[in-house]
Amino acid sequence: MAQLELRHATIRIVDGYDNGALVNDTIISGDNTVAIDTLDVSEIISIGTRFTVVGSSETHYVTDEDSDERQLVTVDATAGNFTLGFIGTIANPIATQTTANISESATAATVQTELEALAAILPGDVLVSGAAGGPWTVRFTGQYAKQNIGLLVGTDVDLTGGGDTIVVTTPLPGGVTSTLTVTPSFLTATGIPADNAVITFSGHTVEAKIGDGNLTYNEQRELEYRLDRGELDTVREGDDQPMEVSLDFVWEFLTAGDTDTIPTLEDAIKQRGLASAWVSSDTADPCAPYAVDIEIEHDPGCGAEQREIILLPDFRWESLDHNSSDAQISMSGRCNSKEAVISRAD
């Protein structure tokens, strides 16, 4: 048996999150982004979430996502002016702030300048695109990134011609992921998903940095040896025994900072901070303490040797020993499972 070298292994903590969506894109080989729609649960897809998609044999991981709101402003007129009123976010509305007059033939740059002139909108808070005369797409970024924004209020000042109307719609609402940046890229060799292909999200993930550490797991079983008049006779299985797991990993930070996008490993196993929305991997008992799966992916990277994936289901930590001198944390606990789930893959 070949030695399992940790330098060829990736160790992940995985929760029980699940969601679904559809591809809303025409993907070509080499793309590392994909537009999505029809989310089962409309929300922000966290960095580190993994997914599979019909048409591709790869498991992909989210490295970035776009959940900024876009509003489409359409003016139906041939002359005259209008204004746009900003009312803040749905969560924190403000008294309406109204732009100066904007010509119906204005460029996107002019619309952006007028919005940025409002007290509540700073340069960089909106990006406006579109042809002169619109329609214009207003993307909310900066302090309004990833938030649900109140619809801009269009007011007719002296528009003439056409329908004399101003319509504002929200093709992409804030706080709902619309585009994923992923790894690995979509490649012809592993399959290119089609538009409307089904996406299945299967867990938030974070990788453990092992350094000079190690991971061990111990499978046990209890056997009862029955006697017949004092002599060994037969054997029966006794009570189930949980797997015992020990993991030593690098201690960089114990919790993620304000500007971080990925939780630390300790955040992940404690369901706190950036992992506060993580979901227990133990879906059978919602009242049981929070659990995660530990996944070990070993890729020898030599010849035709297959990858081996070792899954330690429903792990709950029981001890965390922090050693600051060598920047290591020793974690131990048990799994609500008798044995590991092992598979091989190309």
C-alpha cells in the first residue's frame, strides 16, 4: 500500500448546506464564471461553497460571487427632463434624495454623476451603464454592495414625445447571487454545462492547513463473546462505537477579520462569525449539536493513480488544544458514524 502523504492531500471541513439553481449563461471552454438564476433559496452563495452541475464531471468551488443589485431605468420620451429619487436600502430607508434634472438623452456617465451628487451616494457607490438615451443599468456597489435597494423613484419634469414614462425595474435584486466565479474552470475535457443546466450546491467548505500536523481516525467495534458452559461458543456484535478523530492544523487566526470572506477552520467547527450561517451536517436530528463532515482528498499526482476521498461524517469537536509556540491547534472529537466512507475517483 502506498503511503498517504499529506502534501498530496487536501483536508476540508464541510457543512450540510444545500441549495439549487439553474445556469443562466452560455458557457465556453475556459470560463471561470457562470451566471445563475432560479435559486431554490434566494440568498448570497458563500465563497467556498461547492457544487456540481449537469454537463460537467468536475466538482467546482465558489471563489467569488456577485450579488450587487441592478436597477434598469427606462425613459420613453423624445425630449425633456426627469429626476431620480434615492430612498436607501430596504433595511435602512432614508428620506428621498432627488437628483437634479437629467435629460432623456443623457449618457450613462451623466446619470452616474447626478446620482453621485446626492448626499447618500458617494463616488463608487453606483456604476451606470447603457447607451445615450438609455435604458440605463444602475449597479449599486461600494457601501451598497450586496444589499436590497429601494427602487429609484423616477419623476417626469417636462418630458415630451413617446409615452412620457419613466419605468424602474429590478432585473437583479441585491443580496441574491447572480454570478459565480469558480475553480476549476469549465473545460471541454470535463464537460461544458448548457443553459438551464441544474446546479446542485452541496456544502460550505474551508480547507485545513496542516503544516507539520497530522490527521488520524480510529474505527472501533465492540464484540461480545458468548460462552457455552464456560467455553467459547459464538460471537455477537455489541454496541456501535463512534469513530475517534484527531487533527493537528496550523493556527493563523482563530476567527476571521472584518475584511475576510472565508471563515477560519475554528469558526467553521464552532459555527460562528463568517460560519454562523453554516448548517449542521447531521440532518437526521435537527436538535442534535452542530456537526461537520471532515473530507480528506488524496491525489498522488503520479501516472494513472486515482484520487481517493475519505469522508468522516458528522464530526463534533470535544477538545481544542492551542499551542502558540508552534502555531498548531490539536483538535479531537468523535463522529456519529462507525466507519469512514471511502471512494475512488478519476
